[in-house]
Amino acid sequence: GDSAVIEHIDGEMQIYHSRTDALVMTNDPPFDQQKEILAQYEPWGGDIELPDNLPGTVSSPDRFVRLEYYLMYTPEPGNYAE
């Protein structure tokens, strides 16, 4: 599929378009800052190891990291029932 994240930041429209990197969005902070937070984790080039340090609060940045993690590591279902 094709994805885009569109935000209005300081009166300017920001568009992030990607088939692979614009799959998750939460409400705060802005998308570019979410990606910076994600880059701190080992699967995305950082030093924080997962799943042992997978964030678990209801904050937007934690939800963003968790969903990116689940998208990366959840296996594709083999059929409709799965």
C-alpha cells in the first residue's frame, strides 16, 4: 500500500509520503520528532534493545514505538482465520 502523513506545523503543511516509513502516526510530537525517537531503538539504528525495553505507557511516543515494533515483528497471517 501507499501511505502519507500530513500535518500542519506552525501554519505550514508537512507531508511525509512513503510506502514503508509513513505507516504509523500518533498525535504528538510531530512526525519528524517521532522518527527521531524511534531511531534511538536498536532495530532502527539506536542502542536501546527491544523487546526488553519496549515502552509501555499510553503516551504518544511510546505508542508510536510499540506500533512500529509490532509492524516489524508480527508475522503475516497465513489465512483469514489467523
